[in-house]
Amino acid sequence: MGSTELAANLFRATQTEEKLRRENLRSKETAGRIHHDVGRKVRQTIRELGGTMPENLPAVESIKKVQSREKKRLKDEQKRELQNPPA
């Protein structure tokens, strides 16, 4: 999940939680309905602002791939430094 999708999801979750708390709503059914309603409004706002809908955002690279690539890059860099020490 990229930062845009993560931010929208966090906004939806916090707004749902605040609405449930503010209106002192406790039932599971009501919470599910509020969650759905807030999510629909967040999506509507993204659409109205001309943003990209979450399902159309490009997939982000997995953290494991990034870690693996960076580990290899650092290893290669260290190898080059050992082969060509600074004068």
C-alpha cells in the first residue's frame, strides 16, 4: 500500500472511530454501517478532487524486495571499496 492509499485508509478509519465515539454508537451493525458510509464518502471525495481511486493506484514494491535490493547494493559497494581503496 502506497502513501496515498494508506492516508485515505487512515482518514476513513479515524473518521469512523470519531463518529462512533461522538454519537456514542455501540452496536456491531451500526459500526459496520458507519464504516461503510464513511468509506463511501472518502471515495466520493477522492473522485470529486480528481484523485486516483485506490484500486487504480500502482502497486508498490514489497519491502522485502527493497531490503534485498539495498542489501545487495551495499554489499556490492563494499566490495568495490575493498578492491579500490581511496588513495
